[in-house]
Amino acid sequence: MKLLLKATLAIFIYTGLAMSCDKDDDDNQQQDTNVTQTINTAQNGSWKVTYFFDSDQDETDHFTGYVFTFNENGALVAVNGSTTITGTWSVTDSNSSDDDDGGSSDTDFNIFFVSPPNFEDLSDDWDIISVSNSKIELTDVSGGNGGTDFLTFQKI
């Protein structure tokens, strides 16, 4: 009888410990991995905008000829001949940002440019659709008009 009692007690303790392990721990580890992988991918090489759809209009041509570099220090540099435009970038867990757009991604690809106006349009906390060694696909649901924007970087 004591053996049965000890076995039952052990099962309750084991079950309690297993239930106390929070799935959020696994989710947080996965998000940290996604953030790190996305940062490493972006920093590895030069990129060009192959698609930018903003406010129901394809505006990809605004970035023709620009080569984008995502630097380790958070600087985002776009160069086209003698024209250089500098902004900032980061990749964050959306729980640590002000993002509340209900997007499907838990990781945000943040871009910020002060000027010129075409580059200001890229400034956003983008949701990640997909990231591969050669392509970064982003989306954002606009707060003002509710339209969906898309941005794709292709590795050069």
C-alpha cells in the first residue's frame, strides 16, 4: 500500500512539475532564435528592394538602383551612385514594441528613415512574412487607412 501511495504521489509531483513548465518559455526561445537568425541574414550582404506596395500602389521603382546594407550598429544605408541615404533598422520581439496590429508574426523588422519622402514610406515596424538567405518579405497593415503594405528585399 505504501508503494502505491508513493507511486501516486510521484505521479502527482511529476504532473505538477510538467504543468508548471510554461509554453511561453518555448515561444520566447523560438522568438529569440527568429530575431537572431533574421538579424544575421540581413547583415549578411547587400540587398535591393524588389517589391514595395504602399497604399494600394506599387512604388518599387522609387528604389531602383539603390543598394541597401543592414549594418551591425543598427545603421541602414542605401546607396545609389553618389547618393547615400542613412536610416536605422532593428529586429525585435513584438512583445517588446508598441506593435499591436494583430499580425501573424511575433517578430518585427523595424525600419526608420527621416528623409527623403520615398524612404520615409519604408519607416515602419514590419511583420515578417518570410526570411531566407536570399529574400526578406515583410508586410504591414496601415493604421490610418487599413491598407496592407508589402516590402521585399532580395539579396544582390
